[in-house]
Amino acid sequence: MNACAHVQQLPRGAPARVLACGAFLKNRAVLLDGDQAQWTSLHGDLGDAAACAALAEGIDALLAQAGAPVQAVAHDRHPDFHSTRLALALAQRLGVPAIAVQHHHAHVGVVLAEQGLRRPVIGLALDGVGLGSDGSAWGGELLWVDGGHPERWRRLDHLAPLALPGGDIAAREPWRLAAAVLFAAGRGDQIETRFAPQVGAGAASLLHQMLQRDLNCPRSSAAGRWFDAAAGALGLSLRQTAEAEAAMALEQAAAGWLSTHPAFEFEWPALDLQPLVADLFALRDRGGEAVARGAAMFHLGLASALTRRTIEAALQTDTGTVVLAGGCLANRILRARLRDGLARAGLQVLEAGTAGCGDAGLALGQAWIAASALRAGHVDAVMPETDLES
């Protein structure tokens, strides 16, 4: 389907006409023109050649239908995404700026566009991965974004980074993340005894050596990887055959426990989840009900830690509105707990609407932020004003 698949009406107009090429997963492109967002159809993941071709065709259709030339092309910061390469080539062809927008900043931007917000917000962006402004993998991010000038943003805090033994393959094999948690807890000698029966002695031994030598073990702050680690620690998922399979298994186990224990509460005080996940191994050893209880503990612990830190950030920045964004918000337990906890603190909580919380709607945030950046004279990349990690 090459023609414009959907037109989304926004509450206020953007200051520039921008085409955004979207993310890598669940890709869609959008043309932001005034108060209208004209979407292509959903192309799927750009690891597939057919999806890449569909994205190019969809963009050509948007440009053909545009009433006037675009003024910029927006894209993700990751240089290896097909959508990024396409955006750079398109901008050069059209003679307009290509503007890079950080992935989680764009997730928050989706809600700013859909709500027409002009005031600062605290953005809680939770997903599986996105290239951060420091070059590392982000995904459990607490941001400040100025709704009136959404190109202005800061990274306030984030979930503690987790080692990904083997790099990208760790996202498909939760046992690797669980093993990384054991190693960080000083219990690396348990990796082979715990995982060799399921993954093989050679694989378990090699992974232990990788962690000892810190070889091919990049770090990620992504909430999605912590979900995987918890699922691996509880034995709910060792290898995933589909996206978010481990997280969904963890949610299902937690939902079952909470349905029969509605008064159950559990809090975790910090954004470092390593001690919490390490404790889950003992529950796995007990099996059955204990595993389900562990799944509930992880969900409630994560939600309480994020809620506590978000409330602190709101007070520190004198900000009364919180935006929840990113694919992890598809988790109903996490979403409900965050909403309830933040609302009880007197904060206004907003989420994505038509565009959705995941990567399929990311292009709207890219375009909205890039349009504002163009107005402000930024024609390269939208960088944080203060990166507290530097």
C-alpha cells in the first residue's frame, strides 16, 4: 500500500513541514504538515528487504501527495538503520537538512504532538533499545523535555545498565542476561551449574569467560532487557522465538499471582534492579507459586522505583506533567502501577493516543521535534542541553 494510509489530526500545527522516516522495528513514516500527520502504512521491521522497499515507496507517495516541499527530513540517531540511510539520501536529494532525533526523546515527542503540549514535561521512556546521545544503548530513561520548545531536553536519570553478553544476541536469549545478573552479584561461579543443563556446558562456560574478561559485553539501560533478565532468572524464558516473548511470559505469571493476591505489595527503592533480579533465582528453585510471586515482585518493584524517582524529578524541576512512552507501556501491570502512583502524587499523567506507545508511532515524535529544532536553527542533530552522564 503506497498511498497515504492514515491522516491524523493534531491539536496544534507544527512550525515546519517535516518528513520523518521512523524506527527500525515496526516502521512507519510520516509527513507532518501543519496540524496534520500523514502516515504511511505499517511496513514492519527493516531487517526485511520487502519492508525496506515498502518504506521507500511509502515515502515517495507522501512526497507526491504533499502540497508543498518538505523543509527537513527527520531520522533516528542510529547510523546503521535503513531508515537513517534513506533519510540522509532523501535529504541530500531534496536539498534540505537531515535532523537526527534521539530515540527516547522522540517517544516523548509523540505525546507532545498528540496532546499539543506547550509546557515542560518529565518523560518516562521505557523500551528495548535505542541509541543514546552518549553512544550506548538506552531504554529505561527519565527525561526532561520542554513542550513549548521540544528540541530542548535533558537526560535526568535511567535504569542501571545491564551487561549484554554477546551483544545483540542477548536480547534473544534471556538466560544470558540472567547470567550477567548473577555475575554482577558476585555469583559467577553459579552460571555453569545453573545454565549448562539447558544451554550446554560449552555455551555457559564461554559466557562466564566473556563476563570475566568483559569481552563483547556492552551495557544497556533498557527496561526491556531487565524484563528479559527477570524472565531468565525465574526460568520462564531462556531463548525467545518472538519479540517480547519473555516479557509477556513474565507479565502473564505476575498477572496470575496478583489476581489471587490483590493485596500483595512490593517496593524497590532504587533504579538498580540487579539485587532484585538476583534474588529471583531462589524463587525459581522453589518453582510453582514462588515463580509467579517473583514475577509480581519484579513488576511492582520496577514500577515503585520508577514512580519514586519520577516524583523526585518532578519536584526538582518544578514540573507537574509526566509523559509515559515506549513499548514497555504495553505491559498492563507496569502501566497501571505507574499511572496510579504518579497520579496519587498529584502529577498529570499523559500517554500516546492514536500513534501508540511503541516504535510504530515514533516518526511523529521525530517530525515534531525536528520541526521545532528547525525553527530554532538546529539543522543537524537534536542533542541534550545537559547530559548528566558526561
